[in-house]
Amino acid sequence: MSSTNLTSLHHYLYNGTQSCTDRVTRFLQNIESKKHLNAFLSVFNTEALDRARLIDKKIEQGTAGKLAGLVVGIKDVLAYENHPLQASSKILNGFTSKFTATAVQRLLTEDAIIIGRQNCDEFAMGSSNENSAFGAVLNDIDNTRVSGGSSGGSAVAVMADMCDVSLGSDTGGSVRQPAAFCGIYGLKPTYSRISRHGLIAYGSSFDCIGIFSKSLETMARVLEVIAGADEFDSTVSRQAVPHFEEALHPSSKKFSVAYLKDALESTAVQPEIKEALQVKIDRLKAAGHTVEAVDFALSEYILPTYYILATAEASSNLSRYDGVRFGHRSPNTTDLQSMYKKTRAEGFGSEVQRRILLGTFVLSASYYDAYYTQAQKVRRLIREQTKRILTQYDFILSPTTPTTAFKIGEHTNNPVEMYLADLFSVHANVAGVPAISVPCGKDNQGLPIGLQITANDFDEAGLFQFSKVIQTLA
């Protein structure tokens, strides 16, 4: 069963051709038949069916919400009251959320159906979903390949028709990169567009809740529902939320587009991805759009800036997981200090430990100014340069990832190789601007290619509009 856009879905639901109950039943069957992909950690079978029956009645009565019947999965970093929440980590074994994240609650208010909790890299730290305490998520096209990370379970669930939409989190590309590897849409909105209340923190100045879907229209409506001001998050934007779906109406507007010159010249970028980008550039020009190459002078500093600042924030955020109040507590302790040390050593996986140690190092008194303070200055310069380009051009076009989905285990012994998978995606997080990965064909092995579109602050409507243009180019 393929996911459909909301307009078509509601047509079928309201004329009685389909029911929410039938749809949930079929999704549950798909989840069961594809459980070897390891996309879900919890499936809310009974609850989802009960809710589907309730929404079927609301549809009959004409009282259903904007997202009636939409089946959604949530990444295991989003709180859902009275449901397990572990960030795919042993250190939160047995933890049950005491409240619901704002984004999740807004979905429920508009009659979406939450079908389950999805696997991810531990504490959203990873580019392959191999860092989960519950094992890797497999790519549905080729089970020997990664799904991408950190929101791999969320991407595969949409890719493999286990739900219509997934909510993930994007700190350095964790929605867009797996979306590219799985051949679906993945949106990272502007930082602060969506409330982070109820999102387990990794890097608080980078974290964004993002959306996976096979339909731009569905994604636009979901964003419209979950975005906006929230009394529980003082950092969320109070800007008005547009009607994003209107941006998908046919338009004759011609855009000015910059593309990263390095993306077509770098030996690190897979040839088929370069070719896909070049084809889109040529077709955009042929359709009358302005497309020009740009040099991003600070490009070599984006990745190190991100990993210095994000790990520093992770070191601070993850200090709360100490075995005192919740989650795992080591039984092999003799005093308070040994409880802290052994609990964290046993509970955190190797990648999380690596990032905590790196973050603690750059925040230490001897190195704070040399690393953390300098990285903050460079981040400001990166944002300023990005904004200058986006003042001159409507969008920046680039690959989402330097390669298509790589083999499981291929980069696990070399963290630097793994971090390079984020080469293009971290830019939007460092600069705080919105970006989307759109499917753009396949490589010679049949693996999906994603292209990334980056826009100026709060121009998600522009992203949707230009994504439609990209997808309709002959």
C-alpha cells in the first residue's frame, strides 16, 4: 500500500471508499511483514486501531480534524505521554514519558493516528542508524545497506509503507540524509519554526523536528499543523504560520538559484550524484530559471564547527542521564561517584561516549577559548555568508549526501568517514535556515539519490514551491 496525499486520502475516507480502520490494519500488516528492517521499537496496535475507529465516526459526523486518518510514526526522541521513550539507548531502559511533545499533541488534536515509536541512532547521534542500542535499521531497497541516520527508522517506515508520515529530528542532517538514502522527502524547517518541547535534546541550538513523507502536499499540511508559537518553548518563533499548501499551486514564477561549485568538482561526491545535480541545473536553465555557481569560502569550516559546538551541547545536555532519577542504574557500584561512572559507561554506547568526551574536552577551561569560542565566531560568519547568498538568490541547490546509501559496517571503524556523510547537510543547521531533500533518481545500483534545496529563514513555502518545480522538470 503506497502512501497518498491528504486530499486524495480524505476523498476516499469521506466518500466511504476507505476507512481509517482498514488503513491502520494494512499498515500494521506491513509493519509485521517488514519487521526485519527494524524500523519500529514499539507498535501501538490496539491503541491505533481504537483511535482509527473513533476517527471513522468523526468523519461520518463531519467533525474530523485537518489530518483525519493520517497515520504517523514518531522517532524515539519525541515524548508521548504514557508511552516508552528511550532515545534508542540503554541508559533510558524502562522510561515512560510523563507528557506529550507539542508537535505530537498537535498531530493528535487534528486527528492523526500515532502508530508507533521508531528506531534511531542513540540520542540522535549518527549518520547510519547503526548506533542504536536496538540494532541497525536496514534499507528496504537493499538490506545490506544503511537507512541513514539518525532518523533511519522514521525514513524506512515511510519508504516501506509502514505509515504515511514520520516525525524525526534533524541536528546535522538527521532527517534529510536518511530521506535521501530512502528516496523520499525530508524537511528540516527553520530553527525555531517548530516547538522543541518534548524533544530529547542533543544539540539545543541545532535541534529541529523534521518531517518525512512521500507527498509534498501532505508534508506541507503537517508542517502547518505542528509549527508556530508554544507557551512551553521560549525559543520557538512567534512568526505567523502560512498556508504552506498554497505554495504547491502551479506557478509560472522564475527563480534565481545558486549551486555549490564544489559539489560538481569534489572527488568526494559520487559521479551519479554529480550527474543528477548537473541534469537538474541544465533543465532549470532550459525552463528559464537563473542558475549560477557560487563558491562558499567557509565550506571547509562547516563540518568542524558543527562537531565542536554540537558535541559541546551534547556534553551538557546528556549530563542529566546519571542513574539518579530515571533509567538505567548500574548495580555494580560502591559509592555515588562509581554509580555515575559505571551507569554512564554501561548505559551509553561508544558513539555517544565519544561525543560526550569530545564536547567535554572543548568546554574544558584550557581549551574553551581555543575551540568553543572560536567555533561560535565561525558559526556567525557561516550564517552571514549563507544569508548573503540567499539575499542574492532564492535558493541554494546541492547534493543532500556525497554518496548513496553505503554498506552496513563500511564506516563504523572510522568516525571521520562517517561524519563526512554529513558534508552537505550540516550547513543548514549551522546557519539555522530551512532545507529539504527531494528524491532525484537512482544511481547505477538502483539506490536513491537526494538533492538538497536550502532557503532563507522561514521560507518553507518557497522550499515546497521549488521542490515541486524540481520534481516536474522534464
